[in-house]
Amino acid sequence: MKVFVCQRCGECCKGESTVSLSPEEREQIARFLGLSLQEFMDRFTEVKGAHRVEMKTKDGYCIFYDQTKRLCAIHPVKPAKCKEWPFPEIIFNDETNFQIIKSSCKGLEKFSFMDIQQIKNLTK
């Protein structure tokens, strides 16, 4: 069986927007950074809509992605959506979804949809 190995390319951290943060994730990241919740919110997040809070971006990447080191600066407390990537539930449901995600993740280059199905069966 193939084993996924992150290539640290940063493609999953790239884009004009990032993942939404739950209130618990905001508190956890603020604590990790040694900041008050308000200071964290002011410096590192953007409010989008009535209830959506996202991390800011810098140079087209999540503000916490260090392009030089190719690492997440908040890795131990990164949001749930980041932790599950590149294996969100939709990757297992449809080959088209798998191909879309595969195209943006170098770690999946050698995987087939059948490989992904085997991984899903192991996690049941």
C-alpha cells in the first residue's frame, strides 16, 4: 500500500482565501501564539460575512505558511480543515473530486483513485 508523504510544496496553503476558523480554533491558535484573542483576530484574521472568520493571506499564501522553510508556523494547532487535507471526505466519494485535489497536491501524484479507496477502507 502506498503511503502519503507531504512534499511541503505549500499548494494547499495557497489562494486568495483560507479556511474558516471555528471559535475554538481561534482561541487555540491565539493561545499557541501567546496572544489575546482580540490581538490574534486583529493581526491574523479577516471577518467575511456575519459569521465567517478566515486567516489572512500574505503573498498569495496563508499568513502562517513560511515559504522559506516550507512549513506551517502553527502546525501543532492548525485548523481541522488543514489537518484533514489532502483527504477531505469528498476525495473518497468521487473520482472527479480526487483528480481535482490530486492536481493541487504533489504528495498525491503517484496515487490512483483505487489507492484512495484502499486508504478509506483502512480507516473504517
